[in-house]
Amino acid sequence: MGNARVITEGAMLLAIFAIMLGIAIYVPFSSIVLQFVFVLPFLLFAAKHPVKYSLPFLVLTFIISFFLGSVIGVTITLLYGITGLIMGYGIQKSESKGNIYIASSIGFLFSLLLLFVVAKLFFQLDFIAEYQQMYRDTVNQYMDTLTNLGQTPPLELKEQLLEMGNLISSIAPTVLAGGAFITVFILIAVNFPIAKRLKLQVPKFNPFRNFSFPKMIVWIYLLVLLCSLFITEDTGSFFQMVILNASFILQFLLVIQGLSFVFYYAHMKKWVKVIPILVVIFTFLLPFLLSIIRVLGIIDIGFSLRQRLNNKV
């Protein structure tokens, strides 16, 4: 009876995914909306059934995807299938929403990296190299346009633009990881309410104001800043790439910590909710605020700012 239920529900969810995939591939612009719910069939299946059935379910979706959309279909299944199964398994095991988010983000990032490796090995397609070449062509076209307009651009300008392109390529791992975490956050925000309406017991995030990183992150950040003093002008060095990516990631985490403190302080002072939301918006619009919030995050972690405020109340 149990196996019959697994087969029935599995077939139904496979059919739903196949319909969604077919619409996304063959109906223009439909993928803009459907990309946010591709994980749902996988999430529902993994949340309701033992983990041993998840692999056969994933294999069947790969087969269906290949016949429906060839490489595109398999790519969609790879990105969203693994992520959805991780989300569903976390729900089944009553994991916290934070743990599900981190595990799903790592799964999505793994799928992205696997996609890059397959593209490189089987299709000789290097996304980073393609981006670098496209960026160089854009810079050359820009310089040629200035020349044709009668302006002589300084050589330093071209060198600076090319160095910027190298920098962006160097932080590609950070961009990739950040994109994965942001994407999964959106997927959870969209699919968990739907799953809840379908009678699944989905967890909730703890209030953002109570979020805090361990103190170790400040020491790691200081170590990275110290190591950055030894970076040479060799933009292609592995050491530089590691330090740059670590610096960007840690700075972003400290900004998150600072914003969490803003929400905490606003709650403590009983400010209207729109104030911390406006702080978040302007933080990412105004670069100088970004630095202030990051320093606030360092102070909050390093000097136990919240505890000090509570002691004064």
C-alpha cells in the first residue's frame, strides 16, 4: 500500500514537473515565472516519502527532461531538482529553516559548479573565459568609438577598465556563491508558503533582529585584511583570488550583521517597522552607508553591543 502511494504521488508530481518544464521551454517568457516553482514537485516528494525514493524520482525527471528539452531540460532539472529534494528532506526531518536554507544553498551551488564542469569538459565552454573576452571586446569597442568621435582616450583609462574586468573575474566564486544563496532565499520565500497551503509543516525563520554571527568571524576578517597587505600586482595569482573572495564574502556577512543590529535596536526602541526597512534600502543604494553598517556589524559582534545595551535597560 505504501509503495502504491509513493508510485501514485511520484507519477503525479512527475507529470506536473513535465508540464511545467514543457511550458517553460516552448512558451516564450513563461520561464520567468516558472523558474521560481520548479523546485516544488521535488520538495513535495522528498517531504512526504523516505529518502530512498528520492534518487529514482530524480533519475526519472532527468530522463523526462532530456526528451522534453534536451540539454536545457537537463540543466533545469540539475539546478532545481537537487535543491528541491534537499528542501523537502529538511522539512521531513523537521530541520530549522536556517539549516534548510544553508543546505539548499550549498546544493544549488554544487549543481552550478557541476554544470560549469560539464560545460567545460563536454562542450569546451568556459563561462569565465567567455565573459573576459566579451568584456575586452566591449572595452575595445568603447575606445574605438571615442577615437572615431575625435577624442583620444588615455592609455591609463583602457588599462583601468581591463583591470576592472580582471577583478570581476577574480571574484567570480563570490559572485557564484552569492547568486546561489540569493536564489535559494527567493525559492524558499516562494515555495514554502505554497507547501504550507498543501498541508506541509514548514518551519519559520527566527526574527532577523535575533540573528548574529559568532565572534570568530571578526578575527577571520582581521586576518584576511592582514593578508591583503601582501597581495602583489599579479592579478592572476591564486593567493590574490582567495583573499579577494574571502574579503568580499566577509564584508557582506558583516553588513548583514550590522543590519540585524539595526532591526534589533529598532525593536528595542519600538520604532515603526518602516525605519529599519528604509535603512536596508539606503544601505545598498549609498556606498558610504555600506561601510558604516559594516563597522556597526564589527562592533556588534566584537564588543557584544546588544548585551551592553540590555544591561543598560
